[in-house]
Amino acid sequence: MSAPTAEALGRLWADGYTVVPAVVTGSLLERLRTEADAMVTAFEDGHRSEDFWHFTREGESAPVLFRIHNLEQQPGAPLAAGLFATGPLHHLAETILGGPARARVIAMIVKMPQVAAAVPWHRDRTDAEPGRAINLSLFLDDSDASNGALEFVPGSHLLADDAEVEKVRTAGPVLTIGAVAGDVAVHDVRTVHASRPNTTPRPRRSLVIEFVPDTTEAP
């Protein structure tokens, strides 16, 4: 597993995000991709549940999958459940947070080819101090500006809880962050961010786990 460099950690604390390359590689990455393929195919074949979040584009009837919530509870996701319980993302979170870490939630973000919409600008939550709650996004596919890359406003995790997201975005700067399959994008849950639509024939999927120090009280 790749470990974050001092430069990458410094960027995280200063800017609210960083990318750690090649955290998951080889057979585990390929098996996670196969697992993700099967869940997307199940949705396309008609599977529905309250954890499979989807929308319908204007003027069309076909639902578009965009998130599978409570991923560790899905029958078709034993490998993702394993990552939620232990393994390389836990080790990375513990390195970043400086001690034992606990996973709070895991989901798969799905940017379906040519139909995925942009995710609006937002902060995940503001009820944690800067540096006390982080999201790790493990990319199962290469991500760039054309297929749904993440975008961040650097330093926005340090803003007040009531900072207006749209004003923050307009003031900028806005940086687009690319990644390749196996990389992990790390961001503070307070950071103002969004993601682009997918206008390509390539999928863009990521497994997102929020981590907090193990001593943090459950909300």
C-alpha cells in the first residue's frame, strides 16, 4: 500500500484534500471492480432498494443509478464490506489521523457513462472540527475532467460552519482533481466540493468511506 508523503499530508491540512496514489492495486482492485460491475448490472436488470439511489433525466423514463448507500450491508458487496471493516483504507486513515480510526459509513458513487449528472457544490458536514473527520474515495476507474472528476475549493474546510457554499465556490479558486484506478482522494468532510458530470463512454466509480478517530463519540 502506498503511504501519504509529508507533502501530501501538508496539502490535506492546508487545502482540505489530497490524493494518495496506488493505495489498492492488483487482484484486490480487479475483484472490487468486478463486484461493482455486478451491482450496477443488478440495478440495470431491475433490482431496486432504498439503498440504490437513482434519478430520472428530464424527458426520459430510464432511471440512472448514482449511489449505493450502506454498501457494507449489500449482499453483493463482501469485498467492500471487508474494506469497511479493516484493511488498507483503515491503515491509511490511521496514518492520516495519527491513531486508531473508525469507519462510519461506506457508499459507492456511480458516474454512469454519458448520463451521470454533476453533484452540486456542498460540504459533507460541519459538525466536526477541521482534521477530525475525513472521507477516503477509492477510485475503481480512472477519473478526469470529462468523466466526473472531483472539484474542491482549497482551504474551505477552515471556514466557519455557516459559510455559504455558493459564495465560497464563486470566490474560488476551484481545482479539478484527477485520479487513476487504485488512487485514494482524501478530503476533510468540511471541504467545499462537487463533481462533474460524465460525458464519456467510460464509467467513473469510487468507494467512499468516512473515517473519524476511534475515540470520537458516535453521532
